[in-house]
Amino acid sequence: MIQFQVTVMVEGGLHARPAALLVNRAAQSQSKITLNKGDKQADGRSILGIMTLGVSQGDSLTVRVEGSDEEHVAEVIQQMFSHSL
């Protein structure tokens, strides 16, 4: 399992478009991806789950990746957030 923090820099937070990009990437992996904001948790493959986290620009998320391709998936997700999705 790999766990790391990311800061959401995209204007408007994780609204429909950036959430969809993340879900599409998660769907291509074999790993389970979980996003946590405070005490809320969402499956990285659920656009509705991600959007209900209420993530705004500047918010910090904990991302957990677990599975056979976790290292690659974690790297891709970190790059997505560093490039504002």
C-alpha cells in the first residue's frame, strides 16, 4: 500500500471534469484507490463519491493506492495533481 498527500490546485476544486479525469485513470488500473478528506472517504473509481467529498482549491487529500500496479498508479496520480489534473 502506498499513501501520500496531495494539494488540489485546480481552480474550482474537484468538480466534474477533474473528477472524471481521475476516475478514468483509476478505471485503467488494477489497484484500489481511495481518497480521504478529513473524515470523508471516497472510492477513486466513483465520480459521485469524489464529488461528494466537497474538495475545493487548496484542500489537501490523502490518497491511498493498493494493488499490483500501485507504484505506477501512485506516480501517475501525483503527476496529475502536480499538473492541476
